[in-house]
Amino acid sequence: MSSRSRSEFKTIKALKSGENGGCNSGILLVKSRASGKKYIEKRVSRKIISCGLAQREVKAMQLWIDHPNIVRIVGHALKDASRVGYGSIFMQHCELGDVDGLIEQYSKRHERLPDEGFLWKVMLDISVALASLWTGHSASHIRDRVIEGKTTTEMPDTQCTRIIHRDIKPANLFLTEVSLDGKSMHFPRVVLGDLGGSVTLADMHAGRVNVDSQSIFTPEYSPPEAPRYFARSDIYQLALSVQCLARMSTTPDTDRYPPYDPLPSQYQDRDLREVLEECLHPNYERRPYPGDLPLKVFEGYKKWAARHGHGEKLARWAFG
């Protein structure tokens, strides 16, 4: 995706979510002057550009521009940062906000999700995103493998760029009702965003990233192995985010390791509990691999759906 002119976009408003990002200097809602379509402008500091983090984020997003569960980049303006004081990355606007905001809305009403349906949906959508980032395969390939009852093997290193996200949390899980195939959806599509803290395996092996001092953008969501991060560190952060959604709290449970119960008692699904327990294992080598997780989640969800159907839809007030 090539650079874009700032004049192509008109600012609508600044968004609160810009206050909490590890690599941004502000998040704004903008619209295209030509089409009127809304987008997100993420502003990054000159320091972030000079050290290459902004370019790393752009490259990571460009690799997955058509992925249904990874935020889509539409352009960037980084070269003029010295003149305007910041760089900009323009990307998809997810109109329903993020899981962090959904948690806030439910918490205000002292309510929780009525069943496990949306918890499974978050696990499945983001597990597909993580499988793509690590194995190099498209979402459609991964979903086809899952339907066939198969896991997804990695492409050779020479054919793909392996990416570790490192900052998965409810505020980086976005929600949209825009369907790519024109079909109505029971739950919003969940989209992984903010790749500003991501690293590639090649960067780590080449010494461009110090694996012993990798940045921890949100310490409370860091895995036990931090500051070292591995592919299965993302798996841990995904499970921790789903646990926060189940508890309707943006603060992870400090007592998070098995044999404790990873879900509130109102949720009785044993398969979801087992998946979360495995993903939250303190030893990263005992967690599912990214290419294996989508099948594990799908098989558990199928058993749950056979008993409960799709589950109850989310309340409209949940989106603010």
C-alpha cells in the first residue's frame, strides 16, 4: 500500500482509544474527501518512525491487507513527519468499537454475556488471525483446513514472514458488522489491530530485536516468559483477553494459572475451559501452536453449538 496525502482525509474527531496505545501519538476518526467513507488515522511520533517501528507496522499490515480478521491498512504518510511533527497510518474503521469498550458497557450495567457463544467467536476469529501471522497461510486456507478436521502447517521460512504480535488485549480486538460475503452475521466479526509492537522471526534471528529486552506495551497482559516473546505468547494473551471478556473486567485476574477455574461459574462449558487452561499454561511450550489452535477452538465450538445453537446475540447497547 503506497503513501497517501493527508489532504485526502478530513478529521471527524479524536478517539479516546488513542490515549492508551504503546506506539501512537493519537487515534482519530477521519473520512475520505472523495468517497465520504470513514477510516482511522493512527498518528505516530517522529521517534517511532526514526527507530523503524512505524515502518515495521506498515509492512506487517501490508502482508495481510485482505485478511478478514486483521485490520486493513489503506495508506500511510510517514515521509513528511519532520515537517508536520508526526506520521500517519490510515486504516480500516471498525464501526462497533473494540472489546475493551464492550466490556465497559456491560460493566456499567453489572451484566455479563448470557452464554459462551461470543467468547467462542472471539477465540475462533483471532486464532485464525494468529495462525495466518505465524504460518503464512490465508484465512480461507486455514478455515478450509479446519472444516476438513486438519491443523495448519507452516510455510517454509523462505516463503512467508512470521509475525509475533506481542500486544494482544481487549483494546486491540476490534468489532465490525461489515460482512465480506454479504451475509448477515450472528455476532460481529472480530479483527486484530495495532501491530505497532509486532516483530518478525527474521528480525529476532538477525539480531535486529533484542529478545531479552523486548518491549512490554501492556504489562498486565504480558505472558510469564516476558520480556521474551514467542509465537505461543500471543496464544496466552488471546486467552487472557477472552477471560477478561468473560469476567467483564479490563484488568486480568492475577491468579490466572491452572488448576484454578479460568471462567466465572455461570459459564459451564467444559471444552471452553479446557482450551483456555491450555492456552494460559505458564510454560509456553505446553500451549497450542498457532497453526493448531483454530481446529482446537472450532471442534470445541461445534460441540457447544450442537447444544446451544449460535447463542444469544449481543445487546445493541453493548456498542456504546
